[in-house]
Amino acid sequence: MVTLKINGIPVKAEEGMTIMDAAKLAGIDIPSLCYLKEINCIGACRVCVVEVKGARSLVASCVYPVAEGLEVWTNTPKVRQSRQTTLELLLSEHHKKCLSCVRSSRCELQKLCKDYGVDEDRFPDTEKLQEIDLSSSYLVRDNNKCIHCMRCVAACDHQSVSVIGPRQRGHNKTIGCAFDIQLQNTACVGCGQCIVSCPVGALYEKSSIPDVWEAIADPTKKVVFFTAPAVRATLGEEFDLPIGTNVEKKIPGAVRRLGADAVFDMDVTADLTIMEEAYELLGRIKNGDTLPMFTSCCPGWIKFCEHNYPELLPNLSSCKSPQQMFGALLKSYYCEKNGIDPKDLFVVSVIPCTAKKFEVTRDEMVADVDVALTTRELAQMISGAAINFNSLQDEEFDSPFDIASGAGVIFGATGGVMEAALRTAAFVLDGASPEPSFEQVRGMKGIKSATYTIAGKELKVAVASGLKNARQLCEQVKKGESEYQFIEIMACPGGCINGGGQPIQRDATRNTYPVNELRARALYTEDASLTYHRSDESPVIETIYKEYFGEPNSEKAHHILHTSYHEREKY
Amino acid sequence: MYTFNIGETPEQLAQFKEVIEKYKEVPGCLMPVLQETQGIFGYLPLEVQKAIAEELGISLSEVYGVATFYSQFRLKPTGKYRISVCLGTACYVKGADKVLKRIEERLGIQNGECTEDRLFSLDSCRCVGACGLAPVMMINDEVYGKLDPDKVDKILDEYMKGGEENDA
């Protein structure tokens, strides 16, 4: 431990900490536009500068290590002046189209400009407008807003996807893909971690909101929504509720007020996925088919595998993701049951994810889901419809897809799919035994593994979240060194609760609070409070199989609920 | 091991393979690899950069980032006749911009590009040490001074004629 003084306040800090970390201990969040904990630490934006006694110039607090006796000032006229000038220079290249910007009021640059009273006209505009990259079905890059903080590049590298980087230099520098290749033609997996890392409005999801409003206004369309497990754990953040507030019961009321004809719980098809996937796993083990089996719920992971590990495609579960299962179920079972022409049914999924926007456009998916909205887009629609979200009374999802098990709920966090699948697999194999606990696969560690003995047989499983971690497990499998039978992968670090379509928390919040843990806790708390903990216990699932599919992995189930994958180019 | 479809020769591919073998295990080798590869092919097109990324185990965006950061690296091929227009101070005040513009118009390419027939490539430079002759351009090793757009036309005409004769 070392003792230093920050603004005259003595602070005890651990060696190796930066001034920025130590300042947090003194209750000061030094502002920054490039630093992002565990992702980007390059001292580039010069907003976090502070005065250090004896130093020749201001230093970047995000990279300057603490030392015994160090004296630091974070708020002197010199510091404020420097930050103000830096911001004014950034603004000279920033397309200040702020009023309708997706990040307006949640933009980190905007907040700092207000805090430091900058003059946006101090340096004349040097911006020359560049073309906005609208090529992909899920993500928009508007480099006119980019401030070159490098967070998106670092986030993409952190995922070991690395399809974006700086190009050219000096005034001509832009962030984007090599050779100006459009994002849709690269190995981008659509995880959207770049979006949630961006401090400004340079990156955002391709909006599907106009399509949804149009469908709602169309009297010939029956518009149905379903919302993913992870959405309930985060949507409240968009309405200033504390991180980790579960707003499940407010979602049905809000969606009905948008004008939807019905609103369902996607946890139901999370349960359905588990039924299909658990039986598929047991079948593969029994028949000696390709193992380990990888989960297939995460479209970012699927695309990653198609680009980087085509040899592992046979290891992927053939189950569609819960989103696509729901779409397929609605346009088959639900339409038949209710005498609706599938053409007249407009299916909207609400998901924490940008990759799922890509997924709905896959050829294999035949428009089962018409439109996928991110959590942020749903919040924007709710705001746009002037719905007072926080004052809504609790309401329930619509029948027949209203009741799910806790296994479906925990799908939204890393380890959740694994735990859910194990609960059902264990019951199928060894129904007589008391339910074992599978909590070793919980938590935010990048790679988790566990060995369980079920019905006298050993089952080795692993869970990875974040594609860099996934890559490690893939390499093991590729080399034949993997000891696992079942592996869960979620592309985003922490799982869907930290998806690319989730509410964007300010860097100061992300750098200080365990945002992912808080969001995950909301799901595990709900699981603990529910009647059913296994997908096979859910009465909705029982009905669906009884009325439609017969049994898990039946021919009909294979036809409607399973899919295939194909190799994609690595570059 | 690779084919790039850029009109490369088997000798060039063998040389490229040697460069990769030489540097593969050397940390931070991207710069010399790019330099020597450009020495072989004359420029660094997409296919070649992909191969470098794959062989060195780094991302294409990183390779491209370095290749575009340094002005010495070329992404477009050079022509049989490499035109280099000086945009240094003396040449610039004597009208080098008009010279450059005329060449771009005549050849239908921008600064930094190469004509489709690979006859001409166009670049700008900063001072060739002949300020007394400003504005100046070089075509391969030949220096042309006291230029104006009309003179440029005549010079290009000569080269175009020469190029056709050689092709014939």
C-alpha cells in the first residue's frame, strides 16, 4: 500500500493502481473519453489529465501509477482549462447534430461539454462529412461523430474479432474496416460490444422502429411482441431505475400501450430450446455422435464459428436460438391454433442483442421473426409513445406463452443456458435423485468448467463468455485436447445481460460498479422465486409438445425448431 | 502456397514465402515484412495483406492500419511510368497544383493511383532538389522542369506514344 494525496485528501492505494483508480477511493470520478476498464487503457484522449507535484506537464491519470507521497490535483484552473480546450478541439471535428442523436442526453462528450462550459464554436468546424456505413443489417457507423477514442477498436480486439481499426493518420484518420470493405462483408459477428463502448453516437443499431410503428398502424396486421429474458434485467435503466431492477411485470403493460395485439415471454422458447438441446445432447452421448456439443442460442457466437472455426460446425447444436424458435412457433403452431394467416402476423422480438438483428435476416430463417428490436429501441418506442413506464401497474404476459420456468429466465446470463440444460438433462437421466445444484457454472469469470456425476456417469462441461474466451475453448477442441462433452458459449462478456443492444452505462459507472453482476442477479433472484425451475416442468412446454411437436427432437420439432449452418470467409 | 491473382510471378511468390519464414517468429515484425513484401510486389494489395495477417497471426485491420499509417507503403500498383509531381513550397507557388490537376484529368486517375493499363502511376512528393526549375515532376528517373499544363500534355503525349509502340 502507498499513501498519496489527492486534492489534499490522504488516500491509501494499492501499488500498481493508477491515479484514476485511487481518485475513486477519494470519491472523485476523473472524467475520460477513452479509458474503459479492462478494455481500453491508452492515455489518448487527454481528458483525464491531472496535475502532479514535480511533473513537467499535466499527466494522464488513467495510465499514471500511484507512488508513495505523490501529490495530485484533479481540479485546478490549469486542469480545467486543458480539459476544456481538448473538448473544444474534439468538437471542431464532431458532427454536432445532437438534438436527434441516439445518444443525446446519454452522450459522454455532451455531458463533459456541459460540465466544462465549452464553447462549441471556439474552433471553426473542420468537419467534412463522410459517408455513413449502413451496409449491415444490424449496425450503423457514423464516423462524422467519431472522436477516435479507440474504444470500439479495443472492444472488437477484446472479442478477438478485430475487424475494425484506425486507417490513415493525422487529420485523415478514420476508424473502420481494412480497404474500406463494408462491415457486412467482413467477419464482424454483430455482437455490438463496439456500440456499448462508444462514448458518443458514432455507433448504433440499425433502427427497426419505423417498421414496427408501420405494422402497428396497419389494420390488416396482427402485431405480436416477445421479450427476451435479459431485457427485464436492464430495460429499467433506460428509465433511471437502479441497475439490476427487474421490470418484467411492467413490460406487458408498456408493450400493450404501444399498440401490440399480444405480448409474450421469450423465456417460453428458452425452455423449449432447453428441451430440444438437452435431448440432443443426451442423444449425441448415447449414439456416440460429435462431441463436445456447443450451445447455439447466441447468433454472435454462431457467426464467429462460421467465420473462424468452420470445422467445428458439426459440434454446434442444431437448435435454433430461442428468438428463432419463437418466430417459427408463432408462424406455425400459434397461427394454426388461432386461424391466422402467417402473412398477417407481424412478429417483433425484443432482444438485448444486435447480432439477433442479423439472425432474423439469415436465409435459413425464412422471416420467422419480422423485426428484432434492441432493449434500447424498445425504450425509445416507450418514450416516444409518452408512456410513463415507472408508473405502470404490474401486468402479465399473454397466454398461451405466459408461463416459463426459472431455467428460461437465467438464459440471459453466462452459464444460464448450461445450468438450465443440466437441470433437465439430470432429471431425464436420473429423475429419482434429488435435484443437484449446478451453481459452479454461475458468475462472471470468462471461462468456467465443472464436472458433474449424473446417473453414475461423469459429465464435463465448460462455459465461456466473450469471444476471446470462446476462441480458447475452440482451439482446444480443434486440437483434440478438449475434455468436455458440453460447452456453452455467449459472445458478449457476461452473457446477454451485457449484450450489444442493452442500455449503455456511462464509463464512470462501468468503471466503478459491477454492472454485469447486478443485472445477472436480477435473473437469478427471479429464478429462485418461481414455481418451476426446470424447463420440462413448465405447463406451457407440456402443452406445446402435447398439441404440436409430440416429443423433443421429433421429426416435426426438427423441421420447425432446428437449423443448419454454413462456412463463411475468414476475412 | 498462395496465389494472389495480381499478375505475380512464381519467383515473387517464392520470395514472399522466404520473407514470411524469416520473420514469422520475430515479435513486432510487421514493419519489415511490409517493407520487404512491397519490395517484391511493388505494392500491398488486399490479397497480400490478408496473407500477411494469416501468416503472422494478426488481424487484417492491424496490417492495414500500419500500411496506411506510413506514406511509404502503397496499396495500388505502380505503372510502367511512375510520375511524381513535386508539391514542395517552391513548386507549389509556381503552380504545381495545376500541373497535378492536368495529369489527373489526362490520365483519369487520382493522385496515388495507377491507370488500368498499368502504363502510368501518379504520386506527389515533397522537393526533388530542383527548386530552380519549379514546378517540377519526375517520370521514372527523368526530371521535367518549368512545367505548365500545356507542357504536361506534350510530355504525356510522348510517353503515351512510346507506351503504345512498346506494347505493339
